[in-house]
Amino acid sequence: MALKIPKSNFRFIENDFSDIIMEIRDGANGLPNSARTIRKTIVFTDLSKMYCVEDIRQVK
């Protein structure tokens, strides 16, 4: 039975910090997402940026 929990934490980050996040872009440093890695660029309201890489692994 699947719990339908998202593999990525970016939805939680976007919801929890919505007051300071202006935009979340796909990819980081010009690199796209892959099957095991999710890359995002988070742009804050002061126009600073944070590049994030999330490694997705199968949990058995």
C-alpha cells in the first residue's frame, strides 16, 4: 500500500517558507534534473539564490 508521500522535500520547503521565497526554478547551475537527482534554484524575496540538489534513493 503506497502512502503517496512525495519523494522530494521541495513542496514542504515551498509551503513552509512561502513568505520569503519568490520562486523555485527547475535545475541548478545549468544542470537539469535526472532520475536520481532533483535540482532546484530557490530565489528569495531579496533576490538572493540558493542552489539545491536532492538525491533520491530507493528505500527498501
